[in-house]
Amino acid sequence: MSCDGKGFVAVHVGAGYHSPANSELYEKICKQACLQDSPWTNAGTGSNLTMQGTVECDASIMDGQSMQYGAVGALSGVKNPVLVAVNLLETQKQGTMSLGRIPPSTLVGDGARDWAVRNNIPTVRNQALLTDSSRKAFIKHKRKLDMLEEGFLNNHNHKARKTEDIELVQTNGSDDSLLQDTVGVICVDHSGGVVSAVSSGGIVLKQPGRLGQAALYGCGCWAENSTQEQVGVGISTSGCGEHLTKTLLARECALCLKNDDNPTTALSDTFESKFLRSPYIQTVEQKLGGALAVKVHTTDTCGEMEVEVLWAHTTDSMCVAFMSTESSHPKALISRLPEGKRCGKSYVVQSKCYTIAPS
């Protein structure tokens, strides 16, 4: 991807529940685009903790030109796990390794951390990734789980706090800002090159070793370049990793955007038919997902680019920000389900269009 000339960037800090009291904070984080380093997002520092009180992160990146993809899963001790994913992607672009070995596209656990060390990517102690907020959330939900397992809750509360709901950190009726899985970014350069990335701390109280969509191909991110012959697309998803994985949501969104001249209709159809009514998650009561999307069209002669940024979610809210190099400042907002719409059973789709002049 070229760093010269003009382009476009869009970021999100996750789909879930963003407390109205913290709206300005999340919009500021989006504008600063410091996602993994922010203790307020569920990626890198401040990630949700596992059942053992540790941080394990997933991350991936896809390059729309080479169509190469790099990912890490259940990675501990790395502040910016997406850097390891980037290194894996770049290694693949160099071709086969010594003795004709095929370079890995995805590494998990200790193998991913060893790769980071060998490639001089900074590592940290697990404690350095914990925050007061993540510790408090862990203690709060671990206590609820312990009470449930010890039989202290009555039968009514047992049903209301079934295992899936506990894992999803109840997105309704809480004063906390509760984020589902992934934060991400989509970048477009002046030539129509697209790169998409995601990073995730996973769901709270997850089983150690669990992989979310941010580590899995076609689930967390997708990118294809724009040329004069075809439109370019970039996708970064967020939500419950299990739901996004079973529906291959990132790839499904990309396919619909490529094959439909109306991006808003395409994304709406995807969330309706490929997610909410997907046969692969038909037994799920609340289907929690969100997607940030960019569609890029390069005109034939003058090199002008038309960029449409879209976002959709079935969760209570989703925070996004975007900016072209021709803008004086980024636009950040928190999208919320309309009043009367039910979380996990309905969705909202919004978009904004930009025209980017040639360099």
C-alpha cells in the first residue's frame, strides 16, 4: 500500500453497548485512532480477561493487492498483536522460506509469541495489559459465575444468566460500557489500494485458548483493491466472535458490496439474510454483530475515487470514525439502534460518501 498522495481511513472501537456518559471519550479515541493502546477498548491494553484472569488477544490483517492475510490468536504478552499479524503477512509476500517451507498465515498461543520475539516485536508481561477497569469487570462477572455454579441464584435468575449471556457480558441495563470483541481499521490509498485489520481481546471470562473472529480468515476482516475493472472493498467486523465466525460475516459483506450497485441495500441484505436469518446460528437468541465497510470506485480517466463508508450493527451501539485526506478533521459518531428496535434481533445501517480528487 502506498503512503503517498491522497486516501481515506475508517476505524471502529467495537460493537456492543457504549454508555452515553462515555460517548465523548469513545469518539475521541476513534479520532485519535490509538485503538490497541487505549485502555478503554477491548484490544491490547485493557482487553477482557480470560477465566484465569489473563489477557489473550486475536488480530488479523488483509492486503487487498496481494490478497495475503496474516493472523494471530490467543496471543499473550504482546501489546500490539496486530504487529505480529502484519509481520506474518509481509513474510508471506516474500514467498517460500528456506528449504521451500510455506510461511505461516496464522499462529496462535506460544507459537505466535515466539514469532514476535524472533522478529523483534516488543513483548510485555501479562500484568502490563491489565487495567483497573478490566480487573473490576473480571471480578464482577467471575463472582456472578461462581454464584451461579454454586447454586446461590434462584431458578429465574439462572435462566436469565445462562452461560451464553454471561459470556456476552449482558449488553442491556448496565451502567458500564460493554464492548463485543473487535476494534478495527480500513485504509484506502490514492491508487485504490485497500488494507483492513482487526484486533480483539475477546469476550469476558472466555476459555483460555479460545479463538474469535479476529483470528480467522473471512470472519474478522476482508480487503480487495479497487481498479478500473472492479470496485474495491474493505470490511472490519465486531461483535460476538462465535456468531461472526459461523456466518463468515466479513467475506459475506464483501461479496454483497462487490455485486450490488447500492451499498446500503447490499449491507442491509447481508445482515438480514446472512446474519440474523443465517441457518448457522439459528438457535442463537441474540445475534450480536457489527461491520465497518468501505466501498471504493476508481473512475476510468481522471483517477478520481468515490468512497462510501458504511456501518451496520445488531448491537445497541457501535462507535466509528472516518476521514479523507481532504478533510480538515475526522468525523466520529456513536451509532445506536433506533428506539423500539431489539438488540440482537434487528439492525441499523448508515453510510456517508466521499469523492477524493486524484493526487
